[in-house]
Amino acid sequence: MKPDNTFDASLAAKKLLREGRSGALATLTPVSGDPYCSLVNVATTADGAPLLLLSKLALHTKNILSDERVSLMIDERKEGDPLEGARVMLMGTCVTSSDQSSGSSYLRRHPEAEAFVNFADFTFYRIEIARAHLVAGFGRIVDLKPQDVLTDISDAGALVDSEIDAIAHMNADHADACGLYATKLLGAPDGDWRCVGIDPEGLELQNGRTALRLPFPQRVTGPGPLRTLLKHLADQARAK
């Protein structure tokens, strides 16, 4: 069988990261060093790193406070045999997030967390990715570096700073466009599709707990180019 030269491992991994809403978190128990696996909800930071909201009362958090090394698996939750679906394993360290936008980033993806996000025992954590392993089908098993799965935002400060306002504007004034992106460009069923994330490489849409990644045809780093590109994508969707 010939290799699939059209497969983009980096794009596939980024899609899993941005669309994932939960994952299996592996931590190490103190003293014994036994591996411990738990289910956690997942969001992403501006550069695509996994963002977690963890309680200090949970065993996985106690493990992290003793040993920061973790692994997180995110899969596409495909119907049928889960082993036929794509998944990415991320290895690195889990550290307290110092990003002031962590709360808004997480709550856009998990609005139900509003009920307990301010409890004293809850803290936001970011996974600093050291390496990744992608399994995306036969012949599509790839080891990846952090730069392969994260989004470069070093030149996109203006876009990152305007993300919250841009998302609010899209959901308030262009909800129809969000729906068109999901249904016409991504083939999703009708629903209450809302924008929950914007970065230089794509748009994140969500309906309930289902998330979809709309990759941009070219990189954008500021609000002006973003508006132009979103209008072009909306026109393209309406033409379908």
C-alpha cells in the first residue's frame, strides 16, 4: 500500500486538541509511583495547549502536586469501534495556569463549570506538552513535537487580545454565519452552533458538547484580516 502523502499529522492533531471536550488524564501516585487514570474535561488556551479545571480534593490533583508529569489522551469519540477513531496522546507536565484568560477560555467550552469555578479548591492548570503521539488510522501513527501540535501566537497579539470581543460579536450579530460554517462547510447537522474560540489558524464552533474546528485557508494575526476572512467564509458557505 502506498503511503498517504495527503495526510497532515499536525493538522489532525490540532483538530483533536481543539475539538476535544474530555480526555483520559494519567498521573503518578506518590510513593508507589503507580499510574492513575481519570476522566477530565478539557478546554484549550490560545495556543492550543490543554486547559484543565481541577479540584485540590481530587486524587489526580494531589498526584500532580507531588509529581507534575502527566499524560492526556484525547480521542474523536467516533461512532462504532473506538479503536478505529483518531486519538492523540500528549505527554508533559501539568502546571498552574498564569493566564488571566483561562477562566473565560474554559467557561466558553464548559459553561456548566460556572457553578463551581470560584470554589476555593478549584484551580486552572495548563499541560506543557513535551511530546505527542498521534494514532489516526492505518499507516497514520506519528510521533510529534510540541511545535507540531501547538499554534504559534508570537505574532498574533492583536488577535489574541481581541478574541473575546470577536467571539461576542460573532454570536450576537452573526449567529447565522456560525450555523452556516458548521452545516455548509463542515457538514454538521443543524443546531445552536456558537463560536467559542478564535486563533490564527482557525475557528472553534460548539453545539452542546459537540465541538468542530474550522481551519482557516490562511493564517490571520489581527482583527481586520479576521473580519475579511470570516466574511469570505460566510459567502462561501451561503453559495453552497
